[in-house]
Amino acid sequence: MTVSEPRTGAVPTPDEDAAAELVPAAFEEGRYDADGDPTREESLARLLGGGKAALEGSVPPIAFLIAWLATGGELLTAVIWSLVASAATLVYALVERRRPKAVFIGMLMTVIAAMIAYYTGEARNFFLIQLLSNAASALAWVISIVIGWPFLGIIVGGLIGTKTRWRKDPVLLRAYQRASWIWVMQYVIRVVVFTVLWWLDETTWLAIMRAALTYPLIIACVAVSGWVLFAAIPKSHPGIRKPQVAVAD
């Protein structure tokens, strides 16, 4: 029986994430990707599911914007179309046998936002819950970083199976903390933009920026935070899948 040779020049198959890149053959031993392939770098975008989740999250706000502009600012119609879009993404997720929790949360927030706008009588308040939720998220991420439990580490650790062992590795803890600041900036950008437009009562621009700051900003956030995360890990370290936990003598 012969032993097959190691894969040193494998090319990603068409169904794999387009963001994956080939790296030199001298890629550090042991720092493989999720498939155990030494020819492909670890990627935060791949770990978090690529851009599919971000794209699905941008569908409802885009539907709201289109309906809002098409009807000349009819809140009820725009909300209905946003809910229809949410339902469509929900069905798509179920067909693909994925957990549609994020879609459910999005639909719930849309309903709550519509109720706030209806009872206050101001269309701009439809975006108030977005403003407040982003402010709360920014604060929560900051707290998680300060207390040594950065959310990015918790999320990635849960996805790759290391759970919270990375907290006992100073290198990984510091890397997750640095990368988590990029996520804080994402929320802060939305808070600043939404606050200014809400204060000026620019409902149309709120709808435009709500859509513009969903998919593009999330993709940018994942890309930049991924770069920060892996740049903060020395080449001598085996990577995020192998936390180096010190053993007491």
C-alpha cells in the first residue's frame, strides 16, 4: 500500500468561497484552513460564512428604500415590503436548511420599528431602533474588550471548536481584542450617521444610509478585522485553531 503525497498545490474547487486565496508553498506548517488544506490561508470571512449573511441582512432595508421612494414616502407600504423581503430571505434560509435566527430577529426589529413610528406619528422614528441597537452594540463590544472577553473571540471560538481556550493564550486574546475594535467602529459609524440624519428629520436619507451601511459596511468590517486579527498573530504561533495554553509546572 502506498501513502499518498501531501497536498501542496491544491486549487480551490468552484463551490468554495471566492475570497479564498492561494498562498506560497512555504506556508507555515500547522496553520491550515478549516479543511486542513495547507495551501489556503485562514479567513475570517470564510469562518463567518462569507458575505451571504450580510447580503441577506441588506435585503429588507433595500426593499424598504425602494418602496419608500416609489410611493413618495408611505411608511406602511415601505414597512410591508420590508417584511415581505424578510419573509423571502427566511424561506430561502429554510430551503438551504440553515438556522434563520438572524432573519427572525430582523423581522421582529422591523415590526417594533414600525410600531414606534406609528405611535409617535413620525416616520423618522422607524429608524430609531436601529440607532439605539447600534449604540448598545458598540457599548457591549467595548465592554467585552475591556473585561477580556472580546465578542469576536467568543464567536470565532464557538465556530471553530476552541470555545474559550483562546483566553488562556495571551497572543490570541490580544489579537481578538484588537480585531474587535474594528467591530466597535462599525457600530459607531452607523450611530453617528443615523443620529445626524434623525436629528435633521431626513427620513429619505435615513432609508438610503440604512441600506448603504448594511452589506458594504459589514463586508468591510469583516475584511479589516480579519486582517487585524491574523496580522496580530506571529508566524511562530500555530494559529487560532491551536491556542497555546500554558501548563503549570
